[in-house]
Amino acid sequence: MLLRIIRNPEYYDAILTKGLTMTLRPRLFIGILLLTLISVAACGRSDEKPTTTPTKTSTPAGETSQAPTETPVPPTATATSEPPTFTPEPEETATPTATEEQADTPQPQTEEAGEGGFLPATMESPDFGTQAFLWWRPEVAERDLNLIREGGFHWVKQTFAWENIEGAGKGHLDWSFSDRVVQQVNSGNLKLLARISIDPQKRDFWAGLPPASADHFADYVFALASRYSCKPGAVGCIQGYQIWNEPNLSREWGHKRPNPAEYVYFLGRAYAAIKQANPNAIVVSAGMAPTGDDNEYAMPDHVFYEQMYEAMGGSSEGYFDALGVHGVGFAAPPELDPEVAVTDERYGGHRFFSFRHVEDIRAVMEKYGDTDKKIVLLEFGWTSDNVNPNYRWHGRDAGIDFEVQAEYLRRAYEWAEANWHPWIGLMSLITMPNLEWLSDGNPEDEEQFWWGIMEPSPCCGPPTFRPAYIELCQYLNAREGQACIHAPEEQGQ
């Protein structure tokens, strides 16, 4: 979710927790009517939210797709503290084929495919990706995936909300949306980072809340990683998994005080499950919300990471392959020393109000000798908000308009390449647009609107680019010796 910081004398120690994934005439008539209603309902679904600094993970309330199918699942969760033993059963479902449109428009592949014909689970330093909203609208997903690839990005991050796949109960797995999303990403020659979490407002979920739901969650991610294992004959390929989101906030952790040791247990269970299904998958820990609070509602990110390492016995082996971090820049340019953010009131008074706070988290890894593993920046960006007061102070009031936003994003990638190699991995910015921002007729009152690198535009007319997309398209394509096909003619020369 996007961080909501109140600009007042007390804001230095405050966090606002929310606000940095296709015979008989009467029967024929009824069938057509039902299909029409389903299509209309689908258009009204809200997409899951990106998490921008805390995160809004919303899933359409009360939405269901087609009836879930009974799918082989691992053994029923137990209450033991030992890692679950998973016994995969063969899938009866045939591997879905690409759509006719996809088959007619093969995309260039810049990296050699692996054994299963999918892109390998590898990361450059740095590597480039963005959050997208692919779940509910196939035609929008197709358009946006093309734009992401053409923009020079290698990865796309999408939420795979637990309740959207296994919402009907234990083992009742509905793959109808996830199959399509995974296959669209695979066909688009992009790598997929799946954020696995649940809408924090869904308190009545059958599996319960974390950490009590750890065993059920491990079974779920095992089923997911088995289906999208990247192996020959697999339905598709998910190269990376983000385990949960911002557990340093109460609202994301069962609405109780954040507990790093509990999250470590939860993470370890998921890690073992995913690795049994797909040993090559990259497992990334959750990113934390930047906050100065340490109370029943929140815990500072650096404190949470420190206590995670303590709970892991000083070693992350068996818990994650890369440490997930959030790195929103707030009012500060990307190169600003975090100490300046402390001493200069314009920047907020805390180290976490700077993009380079990521270096503070790297220091925690180094303290515990975890230098061989990368940091994955799961969310970063700058807002240009000039409407919502909780964001405007580090948006338009800080001089950040769409042009400055574009420059800061490019400079953040440049800083990372010059200073964070080789320990920085994927840097997933926020965000591609979400058509749900248009649902009330006034997208500007939705704070996430101002983080987007494009305007939300209905499919499938010409896209409306913001400066950030063009800036990054030119920068990322130039790194590979090619031009941005969307740049204005005078800039593309």
C-alpha cells in the first residue's frame, strides 16, 4: 500500500498504515443473458492494489469466477512446527495452449529458455521490473504486458491473492484466472514475480489469520509452485515468489502486534513448500513498510529485519533466497544520504524517508554475514500527488511533478547500478496503471493514480504515456543497444 504520512509536528514518529496477478431457444436465451451478466460483472471488479509503501492489497469483495475445480493438493496441514512433507500428485489438466493471437505474434526472447521452454529464474544486478494489474481483464493484461516488454523491463510483479484461488475452502483451487495470467506473462517473454498474500481486510478467511494459517498457506504455495513449476509439461512458469507483504504492520499480520519470529516461522514453511515443488524458484521475503513507530500497530523495518535474523539463528538458509525490501523515495532525490533526511526537515526527519535507506537494510544483512544473497526491491517510486494531503507533502509540494518523477526513477536505477552492484537484484517500481482508478469518474482522488508511470486508459485505444514511461523506455532500451519504439520522434533518434 501506499504510505500515508501525516504532515504535522508529530509525523516524525507516525505511520499511517495504508494510503511505495480470462438446443432449446429458451435455454439459449438464458445462457446468453448469463454470459452477458458475467461480462458486465467482470468489468466492475476491482483489481488488487500494489503496495507502495505500505500496501493496498484489495481483492474484489464477494467475487467468484467459475466454480473451483477439485485439484490434487498436498497433505492436509498439521499443527507441527516441522516443515511439511509434500507429496505432489499428477495433474490431470492438460497444458493450456497459447491464444491464437499470441501464436501469431511471437515475441523476441533475449534470454535462452530453460529446460521447460520458459525463461530461467535468474536476476541481473540490477534487474528491472514493475507492478502490474493483470488479473481481471485479459485484454488490458495483454496490452500492458506488451508495453512492459517494449519498455525494456524484464520482470512483472503480480499479486496472486490466496482468497482468489483457494477462497472456496481447503483444496478447492480455482486456476481459471491464474492460468491465463501466468501464460500471458510467459508468452510475453517476461519473468513473473508472484506476490502471495491475502487481503488484510478479509478476517473471515477459512484458513484463519497468520501465523496460525502457516500450514494451510504452505499447502497453498506448494500447489501453486507445483502447477507453475517451469518444468517440461507444466501449465506455466512462475520464476519468483514474494512471501506475504509488510508483516511489520499489524493490519497485515492478523491484526495483532507484528512479530518477526512468527513471520520467520511462516516464511520457513512456505520456503520448504516452494522448493519441494520447484527447487529453482527464487523465494523472496516480504518487503516492510517504512515507519518510525514501534508499538502494537507497527515496527520499524530495520528493527524487524534485525529480529528476523535473530529468529533465524543468524542464517537465512532455508528461509529465503533474496531479502525483500521497500524503497520509496518520498520527498528526497534518489542520491540523498539518509542522514540528510534526518537533519533536513524538508525530507521528513527519519532515515527511512530516503531511497538509500535500502543501504541501512543491507547493513543488517552484512552484520550477519549474509553477503552472498541479494536484496530485491519489491516496491520503489515517487508520487507526484497534488490532491491528497497525506501524500502531497512528498509529492507536488516537494516539487515532484511527472517530469521530476521520471528523472528520479531513472536516477534510482543509475544509482543502484553504480553503487549497489552486485548485491541488488530486481528493482520493481510502482506502478503500471490500474483501470479501477477510473471507476468513480475521478482518478485523481485515488492516491495510487499519482505513482503510475502511465495514465489509466480503457482498452484498447492508444495508451497515454507519462514522462516516466518514456524516460525509462529510453534508458532501459539504450542499455541493450536499441531504441524505445514509443519515444517521440525527435527523442527517439
